[in-house]
Amino acid sequence: MFTLLPFHIFFNYRKGKTPRRPPPKKPSNNQKDPVGVYCRVRPLGAEDGECCVEVISSTTIQLHAPDGLKANRNGEFKETQYSFKKVFGIKTTQCELFEDVAKPLADDLIHGKNGLLFTYGVTGSGKTYTMTGSPGQGGLLPRSLDMIFNSIGPFQAKRFVFKPDDKNGMEVQNQVDALLERQKRESQQSVPKTPSSRQRVDPEFADMINPDEACKADDVDEDSSYSVFVSYIEIYNNYIYDLLEEAPMDLIKPKWNGAGTPLRHNTEFIPPQSKILREDQNHNMYVAGCTEVEVKSTEEAFEVFWRGQKKRRIANTQLNRESSRSHSVFIIKLAQAPLDADGDNVLQDKNQVNVSQLCLVDLAGSERTSRTRAEGSRLREAGNINQSLMTLRTCIEVLRENQMCGTNKMVPYRDSKVTHLFKNYFDGEGKVRMVVCVNPKTDDYEETMLVMRFAEMTQEVEVARPVDRPICGFAAGRRQRNQERGGPVDGEPPAALNQLLQSFPPLPASELSDPNDDHTIPRLIEALEKRHRIRQMVTEDYNKAANMLKSMLQDLDGNLMSKENFIQDQRGRLGEKDKMIQNQKNEIDRLEKKSKMLEYKIDILQKTTNIYEEDKRALQHELESRDHRLQREVSEKKRMEVRMHGLVTDEKLRWQKECTGPPVRPMHRRSHSAGAERWVDHKPSTNVELDTVMQPSVANAIKVSAPSEKALAKCDKYMLTHQEMASDGEIQTKLIKGEVFKTRGGGQSVQFTDIETLKQENPLGPSRKRTSSETGPNQEECKDGSWTDVETRCAVAVEMRAGSNLGPGYQNHGYSKRRKP
Ligand code: ADP
Ligand code: MG
């Protein structure tokens, strides 16, 4: 009987009003776009005659002054060219125009940005055709609506979930409140049910758009819920009228036929009340109290538009107005709000609701009043209407001047309702586009030229680019996930509620017709008591469930708290660990630096070692080579010694042989022993007779050798060797050299010419002092450290010439080498 409401519904029952936040600060945006101005040339009508407009490229048109006009003004009018963002020629289809002009604006709307599109031109130039179109030739308005619904169709919120707050804002209410409101509206018979299919749409608007031409926006945020609201207003004579306002039934006296014409004319027609403009908390202008109708399909939106259109027509007829002198403004508002985290309900936060709007404005004809032959009050009105277009022109001029010259002149938006209403767009609330409509007939030439000038000027105005709306914090794909789970999206939430209501026993008939009726009231009381009991039970159940939920929630809260504490705790630890890690990292860094330093040092040492090793190797090498050289020299010396020995021995033998002949005759000698060697005392002197030379005088003479007489007879050179020991133990060898010549008596005489002294240290004696008078002797240090003087010169001479025998006691020393004994 009673089921516990699903959790999400339970929560939605709180009609939670979110606290009012200060208006969001408009983000500054430096990017600006020029007002997009497009030009559309309509085909000439059958009766229009000459053409004065030529499309010369996709962006340029040329105006040809009519002949008559040229003549009148002395040819002052030149052929003038005007350039636009794009020019659409007579063959342009409604669909092509929509693609270029309105589709981007509809796309912006779906993505939360505002847009303003207006048609401008003289009456009959095709403004209404461009904006509204005709059956089968839908204009920009129906196409925009179609695109919007094609795009957001499946993501639309239930009716009354979004609710305009009459202050240009949008509230969001939970599904139960929305349902109750729906039921309330449905019960009010005065509001006609909106059509749900094309069959119910006015035939004039049916099939405006070929299904092949249907289009759709890309990247629609599926995690949002959408609702479209439309308003339709007319500005006439600087008054604003709400074309969708429902007049109280009893005030509308005339009865209408289907075509929108009154069945009878009478004085009971209540003229519509004009509306005023207000500024909302975000400083956006809006029409206060303007009807905003929530529509769920293109057809429904058409229907609402058509209702407003009919009303406009009636009012104009009734009030004898000229419809071309009024501006019509159709406002499409798109409310969107993100789905909640579960993806099954619109997030109940007014601040998350984004409202974007696209204003489609069909301006009054721009022609001057003089052309419209109006009189009296009509003329005054017309003047006012012209005034609003004049104000539009002035505003554009001032805007352009401000932007171009950097001035800060006040833009007179407030001077007319049209400019005042759209002030925000020029201040950067959205994209602004204008379609300039041109009727190429010559009659319109002058007016068309003014239109062109205004249009060119408008293109020079730049409007700040609207910023992207902020993204809500939930993850994407919520709607899809919820649908996969089978959850309701904007569904009928109060099924449980309906069930509950139906579970009450029906009330019995309670009409009392008879005062004696004893049954009806008791039965009613009984039924009511029963209902009361059920209600009490349900309330109890509900309370129980609520309490249970409450305690569950409290438990959850407790859990959450402890979890949070735990997390906090862990965070603290994590922080400490982080610090530790940081410290260790620092230490590692330091050590790494140190190790790098050491590596560097090692490297340097290694290099130094290498250098030293190389030095060492080089030195060793040198040492070895010196060693080798030394050894070579030693062995050379040895070889030399051996050879010298051999030579000396040979020489000795030869001398001995030669000296064994008879001694020189006059030589005075004292023999020590009978042999080849005789010890003599003699004091040699140069150039002495051999007899006198040979005077033995020196007591310390050791040895005297002289060539034999036989040898002497053969030689012409003579050498006497005289060896003696000095007191310091030095052995002196004197080589007394002389020339041999024949005496008159037939003998030989020797004349001494040179004495060479060789000294040898006595190895047994003290330090040796060597003196030598000879020139160029070979000196060799013997292995035992004693000195040997070598004289070879005379030896050679003797070798060559020796022959005269000086006597057997003389020994000729060609080479003398004494070794330490
Ligand atoms: P305006 O709103 O500027 O006064 P309308 O849109 O009412 O002008 O156009 C006047 C007439 O010209 C209408 O009958 C309309 O069907 C026709 N017309 C305008 N523009 C075109 C167009 N581009 N192609 C065909 N017919 C057009
Ligand atoms: Mg029109």
C-alpha cells in the first residue's frame, strides 16, 4: 500500500531555496567581433519594372542610379558599390540563408550564448519573408526553432521544472512541484492544450521546413536538461505590447473566426496594455511582465508564434495601424541546467541555471515618412517609428565613433524602446547580425542607398565576443549512465505519490437532499475516519521511515566524520613522510654532488699518474739506452785494451829483437844486469852528443831503454826511454826523441830534439798529481783508477825509421803503457 519513496525523490521534496548569491561578475573579454551584416536582394516583382541593384560578387553589390534621377541631380549619383559579409542574390533559398546567417546563432543559443538577429530594409524589401517566410519557404525564425528542438529534443526537462521568475531569471523546481503545477494548469480550462502534432498546427505554418533541410547542433551537452521559452512582442509607436498575453476572458468581447478576423466590430475591444522595460540584477534589459511560454516542440513554438501573429494583425486592424511601421521581436529563451551527480534530476541550484536567448527582430520599414503619405496621428506615429530607427542609427554611429576614436560618448540607447531593449547586445552580451533586405526596384533607389549606408556603418561596430559559460563540476556522461541503470530522467517522479493518493478509499456521495437522511453523514464520517486512520498509519510509516533514514544518515555522517578524521590523520602522516622524502632527497643530492667531486678528483689523479708513468717509462728507456751505450763502450775499451796490449807486446818484442845488437859506441852506461835492459843514470838534454847525454847522473833512475846500435844504423830517428820514480812515488817516463845522422868519422850521432814526459801515479803512493808537457796524448782511465799516458807519435816514427842500433841496453818505447803492478 505504502512504499518508501525513492531516495532522490525524498530529497527533492525539500523545496530548498538556494541562498541568493551576488550577481556573477561578467568576465572581461577582449575579443571583439564586428556586427555581421548580410545583404539579401529579393527578386523584382511583376509590376516593379527596372532594376537598380546588381550583385557583382558574393560580398559586393552595386547600385545603379535610375536614369531620371541622374538627369535631375546633374549626374551627381554615381554607381556605388557596397560590401558586406556576404551578399545573397535573388536565387538564394531560405535554407542557404539560414545556414550562413542564423544557424551559428542557434548553435550559440544551444551552447548558452545570446544572439540578436534583425532584418532591416524598406517596406516590401523582404524582411518578413526573410524572418518568417511563407508556407513551404520557412524563414530564419522557424528554421532556428526547428534546429533548437532537433538538437535538444531528447534532453528537454519536464514542463515547469524551469520556471521564469518574472525578473528575467529562471528558477528550477523539483519534479514533484513541477507535476503539481502541471496538474493545476491542466485543470484550468482557460489555457488551451498545446498541440502535440503537426496536424493541429495552423495550415499556414505547416510544412514550412522540408524535413530534408532539418539540421541539428553538434556537441550538445547531454548532461544538461533544457527548456525553451518563447515571447513575442511588438513595438509600435515606442510602446511595447506583449503579443502572447492572455487577456481575461471576459474582457475580450469580440469573437474571432479561425482566420483571426473579428466577427463583429464593436467598441468593446480592449486595447492591449503596453509593457515597460526593466533591468535585471545582471543589468540585462527585459520586458517586465512579458509572457514567456514554455514550448516543447517546433510545432508548438510555431503555434505560439502564430497566435501572437494573429493578435498583432487583429490589433493593427482594430486600431487602424500600419503593420509595416511596427517592430516585431520574437525571443527564444533556452534554459539549461546540469543534471545532478546521479544524472536523473535537474540540479536544484538556481545559480547553475544558464539562460541564453536569441532575439529575432523584424524591424519596421526604414523608409522616411514623406514616402508614406500618412496624415494626422498616423503621421505622428510614423514619425515616432522612424524615430526609433533613427535612434538605432545614432546608437550605431556613437558606438562606432567610440570604438574608432577611443571616445566614451554616451550611447543614447534609452531614446527608443528598440535600442534600449537590445542595449546589452551592443555592450557584449552576444553576437549581433543583421540582414539588410533590398528590393532592387528603381522606386526604392534612394531609400535603398540610405539603407546601404547604414548597413556599411553598422559593420564597423564591434561587439565583444560572449564568453563560454562555465562548466559545472560533475563528470560528463551522467545522463547516459543513468539511462543505462534504468533511472528516470525528468520522468514522472510521483508515481509513488499517485499510488499513495489512489490507495485512499473513495469518498461516498455526500450530497444531502433529505434532512432525515441518517446514512450519508455516518457513511461519510466512517469513510473519513478510515481515511484518517490510513493517513495516520501512513504518517507513522513515513515517520518511521524518516527516522530510520535519519538515523542512517546520522550513522553515515558519523562514518563520514571518522573517515574524514582518518583521512586528515593520513594526510598529516603523508605530509611528514613527504618532508622526510624531501630531506632524503636533499641528502642524496648532496652526496651525489660530493661523489661527482670525488670522481673528478680521481680523474685528475689518474691523469697525473699516467703522466708520471709515462715519464718513468721514458726515463727507464733512457737509462737502458745509456746502460747499453756504457756496456758498448766498456766492451769497446776492453777490445781496445786487448789490441793495445797486443800492439805493445808486439812492439816490445820488436824492440827487444832490434835492441839485442851491439850498443852505441860512445854511450856511457852503467849496467845493472847483462841483458836487454840496463839501468843508467843520465840527465838528458836536448841537442847533446850521445856521449854526453848518456852521463848517468840521476840516482833514482829506474830504467833506461835505447835502441840498439844496429837499429840506430838503420834509422834516422832516435828515441830513448827513461823511467824514474819521483819522491812521491810517481813514475815518470821520459821519451827523449832525437834525429840520427852520420858523423865524419863514419859513426852515428843523435841530436835530441824533443823530450816527452809520461807520468804515472804510483798506486801505492798518496794522491797523484799528473803533469804532462806532451800535446795530444790519449788518456784512458783504467779500471783500477790509475792513469796511463799514451804516446803513439814517436812510436810510429821509430817503427818507420828505426834501424840504427843504439846499443843492446836501450829499449825503444813506441808505446808505453804501464799498469799498476
Ligand atoms: P517587408 O517585410 O520587408 O515589408 P515582405 O517580406 O513582406 O517585405 O515581402 C514583400 C513581398 O515580397 C512578399 O510577398 C514576399 O513574399 C515577397 N518576397 C520578399 N522577398 C522575397 C524573396 N527573397 N523571394 C521571393 N519572394 C520574396
Ligand atoms: Mg514585413
